[in-house]
Amino acid sequence: MGIVSTNVSYNSNVLRQNLSSLLRAYPFLNVQTVGNSVLGKPIYVIKLGRGPRKVFYSGSIHAKG
């Protein structure tokens, strides 16, 4: 099995577990919170690498209305 399971319903608890697993496997990652959602859940950012170039990837998902 990989670090991130793809056969479970995803929620903030699973996200937190995934981030912990990724940090254990890749200790050079820098995980930070940049605020909270309207539901009070942390919004995470993962930084990796060094150098003059910066790339931003967003994995945001909109909730159903």
C-alpha cells in the first residue's frame, strides 16, 4: 500500500493522517498552516525544494452548494 490510500472517503482527518505519513517518509517537506476554512479546519501548505524558481499548485476543491 502507498502513503496515500485512494479507496477511502476523504476528509480533514484523513488529510491530517496523509500529511503525517508524507512527513515521515519525506522529512525534508515543510508543512505549515496558512489559516482556517470557514468551518474552522486548518488550510495547509507544503513547501519543498530550494532555489530561485517558485511554482504554486493548488489542490482546492469547492463544496457542493
